[in-house]
Amino acid sequence: MSATLERATALLFPPEGRQALDVKFFFAPSATVEALAQQIIVCFDAMGDNARVINRIDRGLTS
Amino acid sequence: MLFKDFFKCLSEKPFTNLIEVDTLADIVNLHHFGVGTLTFRNFPDFQGAQPGNFIWLESDRTSPYEEAFNDAVVFVNENILDDLPTVRIVAAKELMHVFDGAEQRANSPEKFKELLEEIASSPARNDTSPQYDADRVALWKAILALIPPWIREQFVDAWDKGDIKAPELARRLVLPEEVVAAAMGRYYSVYLDRYAK
């Protein structure tokens, strides 16, 4: 197992602490295991960055 | 909350000409037992990054003063943020994973690794795991939610006569062309019956 996959797995399923209940991807056929695992690591970093919150996905389309 | 209950909630909302992903999120936030905090976030793009993903974490029990809630996070790649039709289908599809059945969830190291291997190797239909199959199901749930029958029926006659085509319908519904084409196709009623009724 690559170090990237190992780290992503440890973030989702740490020996102690919050476990992942589900993980999914919106993916293209070109996806690789390494890049998908890297995406999990990047997303865990993004969870701590409030500047990355999207308050309104649709930006008020119907308002 | 099952998807069919969610769909009933959606059908009881005041009519609008298109469905916002934010409306779908509001229903999940209000009515889906098990999802405490639902947030959308973007993440930095990198070589090989995909358009989006979904991570659902069990409740944070570290604070004795706050009620424990599960956190569901829908992630959107920052490089698609300017493409609103794509953002909408990516976010809606990932959001629909809150309705994954227990067997469809990648909720262990083994199932997570199996999912990644499957995504990377595109196995044939009969060789896929439930967590991999859940992806197509979630996409169809997103299509049903964003183009419910009461909106779709406005375009069926024009679509069948060829008076409106995918680019125009996509523009009006603010979704990618392949999504509206799928919604107007033969499988729509199959999946409507299977998942929403």
C-alpha cells in the first residue's frame, strides 16, 4: 500500500477518534488510486479552512 | 430518512422553475436523521483530482457540552466553481450519498480501498461492489431531484417533437447537457418508480 493511501485510510479510519461512515467520489475514467487517496488528504486539510466553505451552491438562482 | 421520503418533501415545496441544490440540502438538514451538520466546501485542485467527493464522519464526541452530530461534507473541486451547471450536478450527486444503504457505504478501510481500486480499474457490471454501484444510483437520485416530474413534464412534448434540444434545456435548467438528455430518456421513469415511489 502506498504511503498516500495509507495516510488517507488513517484519516478516514483512525485507530481512535471519528470514523468515516461513508466516502464517495464524483469521478472520471482517468481516476487513479493514488490521486483519489490524495484527494481525501487534501479534503481533510480543507475541512479546517473556513475560507473553503460554500454557503450557497446555486448562488440564488431562483431568488 | 429514505430517498422516497426526501422526494415527497421536495414535491411539497412551492413550485419553482428549477430546483436548487441548496433546497435539496435544506431538506436533508431539516429532516434526515443521522446528518447533523451538512456543509459544502471546495478543495484545491491538483494533477489527477476529480470533480468532487463526499465524506460522512461519525459524531464528534469530544465536547461534553454540545450535542453530538454526524458531519456530512460535500466537496467540490475549486477548478469547476465557475461552471455552475457542473457544480450543481456534482454537489447534488454527492449529496445524494446521504441516502446510501448500509451495504453501499464505504465505511471501513477494506471497503474504502476496494472502492478506490474499482474506480481506478472500471470493473464489469457483475464484478462491482455495492459501494461502487451506489455511485450510479446517487447520480440518478440527483437527476430525479433536480429534474422532478413536475418540471420534466413541461418539456416532454417539445423534446419528443424535437422543438427543444439538450443545449437549450441544459441552459434553462442550469445543468450539463448529458444530464438533461438522461432525464429526458427512457430510463427516467424506471428510476423514478424504483427510487422515488
